[in-house]
Amino acid sequence: MVFFARTMLLALGGSLTSAFYLPGVAPHDYADGDNVPLHVNSLTPLSNVQLKSLLAYDYYDPRFHFCQPENGPQKQSESLGSILFGDRIFTSPFQLYMGKNEQCNRLCASGPIPKEDATYINQCITDGYALHFVIDGLPAAHVTLDERTKEEYHSIGIRFGDIVAGTPIINNHYDFDIDYHQRPDGLKRVVGVVVTPKSIARNPKGGEKLTCDASSSNPQLVAEDGKQEIVYSYSVNWHASQTAWATRWDSYLHILDPSIHWFSLINSIAIVIFLSGMIATILLRGLHKDISRYNSSEPQEDAQEDYGWKLVHGDVFRPPARTMLLSVAVGSGVQLVAMVASTLIFAILGFLSPSNRGALATVMVIFFMISGGISGYVSAIVYKMNAGENWKLNILLASTLLPSVILSSFAALNFILVGSHSSGAVPFGTMVTIFGIYILVSLPLSVTGSYFGFRKPRIEHPVRTNQISRQIPDQPVYLRPLPSILMGGILPFGAIFIELYFVMNSIWFHRIYYGIGFLFVVFAVLMLTCCEVTILLCYFHLCNEDYSWSWRAYLTSAITGLYIYMYSILYYFTKLDINTFTSTLLYFGYSAVISLLASLLTGAVGYLACLIFLQRIFASIKVD
């Protein structure tokens, strides 16, 4: 508990510190007049409007008719995680020079926009799409007001256009306000980027002086007549700032309502305290009394030969049905636990800087591959303990089943993205790279882990298993498999559902998730809750002479994934406004994969907790 308390304080301190250095990205110094590159990223729905689509589109998609650099756009190198998250970063025709203000620079004229493309542009504006510029690693943002505190903060993304009187208008002028911090040696660093878009109707022929005053001009419409041309322009203003480079992300990491996070944390800890109290009173006191009676050498007047949970000592460690599937599921779940725990530890220590685009996804992929050895080892141990004999099939499934499910699911969803011409579709080369990493890293480690697992002596149970199984008496309704499993998953889900809302906002609205400290504590609470709920229900079943605990213990915790999926359905109907079949299919497809992984993770924790509990209590009694 002392270690848990210290870890919690460290995590919360890391997540709430207002000024800290995020390692992993080196600062870039500019002298006056140096070119400051501006890169463009994919268009996605704006993060602070109701989501209407999940598709991202390449900035240089021909249907947008944006201005291009003289020599054509050059693709920028990106990390594996950045590609998986849908980033497609290219050079741009914008010319920015450190300290040099520019006013109303003409960028280009689009040329006539075909009717189909104009319809597409207007639909994207209606769906709330946003442009994404990147300057010195900082995403361009617009200023947003926190209605609760009246404090301004930066929200990533620039509106593609707006809806005025029911008519879409396109923003074709951009005012860049860039903050820089001057160092003692005279060099400067970019510490803030705010872009204000404007819609200004202009004559594409260029016969008149270019104006950038939106108040004295009509907005730019995108007429669907095949003749519409759009003139793009931009202005640049540089501002000195006292903000240090190390804290330039603070304005992006604004916490809208920190009290909700604290409520989530208090709610989760309250559930753990409640369950711990129940275990202390019901299990420890009742169990201690049972063990004392079972081990008593003095005969009692009303004593029976065996009673209570001791009755099932000859059947409790009987191998369950579908031992192969259970062992592989437990091994895969432990692999996911290792991946999530390692990633969160790296995050709270500050190694996953938001400046390093895609670092989170990259680290998760790496840890998943490395943890393949853990999956093979645990699967072999559990399979051998349950008297499994087909060790070759176990090695094969432990190393291939979960990766195959994940890769095939994402490949199917990726085909949908490809068919929708979305930039979020993972390139074929990247898919080959991931498969190669799996073949070269995860697969050998998993096989090696299985080898050592089967070489290890079989886990011996403290009591012998009878040859003939004991009949299980009829159980009360609340202790039958389905009701007890559904009831058991409520508390683990209740411990995470508030924080789950913020995680889903971050995933679907492309927001930066800033509560890593809270998430780490909630994850630890989820693990404890799964352990305690499973042990508690397992004890109740044993007292009613029901010894078929293996799959029930697994499913009692794994049902949390079903509740997460049900919550995603509720989230879809209450928080989103998706009106296309493609986006709906993608949403529920990705949600199903996430829920399946959550089920594997929590199920493995519940099964192993129950196994350790049974090993301990049956080792403490005398059996003739």
C-alpha cells in the first residue's frame, strides 16, 4: 500500500505539474530571417464540434484543390505510430521567416473547381473538418474559451470553413500569430502558433489589389457550377514571448474540468476500498474460521466428515473444458497487461512527449511485440498445469492467435479506409513492416517463452483430484453462471467508466490526452478490482459446492469488455452525430477490437488471481 500511495502521488504530480520538460525532442534555434518550415497534415473533423465523420483526408487530395509547392509536395518522414494514427505530413507553399512579418501574401488561385469536387468540399465543411498545420513540431491551434473558468487555451486544428445562414463558406485566408522565445545568445525558438482563418471572396483574375479584411468583403462560397475559383492568402505576425520552450505545450494541455478527473479517481478508489472491506470481513474472518475448524484435531458434536468449501477439495483443480483456449487466452491477456503497464510507466515518466508525434502508438507496438515471450510462457504454464498434452498446438496458438485476430481485424477495417480514399488507411508498406516485426521479434520470443514454460516443472496442486467428479448441486439464481458473471463485471467497469469517457474523447476527437497520471492510477485500480471481485465470487461458489471455477473466474472479469462495448454504443448515440455507414462501421469495428482486448486483459487478471487464491486456501487445510 505504501508503494501504491507513492506511485499514485508521483503519477498525479506528473500529470498536474504546470511546467515540466518533456524529453525526446530537441529544440531548434532560428536566427532572424531563417526559414521556418510549415508542414501540412491530414484534414480531420474539428476536436471541439460534434463528430460527424471518422475519415481523415490527405491535405493534397486532388478534390480539395489546395495550393502546392513549386516542386510539388514532399512527404516528411514519420514514426510508425504517427502513420498508424493517420498522420500524413507534407511540405507546403507557405513561406515563413523568423521575425519577418508578412501581410496579405497571395498564395495561389485554385483554378476552376469541378462540380463533384465543389460538392465534396461543401460536405467536408458541413461535417466540421479542420486543417492541420505544423510549425517547428507545434500544431497550429485556434484560441478557445473555457466557459467555466473564462480562461483561454489552444485547441488544435483550423476550421476548413463555416456554415453561415445554412450555406457553407470556405476559409481562404490565414492569419498566423507565432510566438517566439529569445535566448541569451540572440537565437529564437518557436513557442506558440495560433491561426485565425477568414473567408474572403476575391476575383481570381488578380486585376484588383488583394484585400484581407473579412469585415469589408463577402464570404467565399464554393459554387457547384464547375467554374468556381478560390484565391488563397496568408499573413504572418511574430510576437516575443516569455514562455520557455520546455513549457510551450502547456496551453494545449488545458484541463477543462479537473474536478471530474478527481471524481473519477475517488470513485475508483472508493470501489476498491469497498471491495477490500468485503474481502477483509467475509473472506479473511470467515476463511480463517473455516480453516481453523477444518484443521481442528478435537472432534465436535455436530461435526460432519467434510462441509463447506472443503467438500470440493477433490474436484476444485480438475482441468476445465477447452483447456487449450483458456491457456492461450490467459497468456494473451498477460501480454496485454505487460504492454499497457509498460506504456503507462513510460508515459508518466515523461518519455512520450506530444512533440514526438505517434510516440504512444510506437511504444505500444514495441512493448506488444516484446511481451510475446510472456504470452508464450504463461500459456505453456497454464496448459501444462491443466494436464494439456498437445504442446505443439499450444505453442502455435500462443504465438499466432491474438496477433492474427488483431492484424486481420485492422486489415479489414483498413480496406474500408482505402475504399473511402481516406488518408487514415495504413500504407501497404507499413503493414508489411509491422508483419515483419512480428515475424522477427514477437514470434521467436513467444516460441522461446513457450519452450521455457514447458521445460518448467508442472505446477503441483495442494490437493489431489478424484477420478470421479462430484455432482454440483443446484445453485441459487444469483450464483448461476450468467447472472454471477454479469454481476461481477459491473464493479470493474464502474471503476473506470468516468475516465473511459475522456479516453474515448481523445481517440475519436483527436485530442491530446493529458491525464496520464490519472489513467495510471485507474488502471491499477481496475486490476485490483478484477482480482477482488473474482476472488469474492469464487469463494461464494465454493461455499455452495460449485467447483467449476476456471472459465467462470475468467469471464467474471472479462465481461468488463462487454460493458465497455455497450458504453461505446451509448457514446455513439449521445456524443456523436455520425450519419454515414462507413464511419459507423469503422466506429463499431474499432470499438469491438478495443473491447475484445480489454476482455482478454481483465479476464487473465481474474483467472490468475482466483488460481493463486485457491492454491493458498487449499494448501492451508488438512485433507485425509
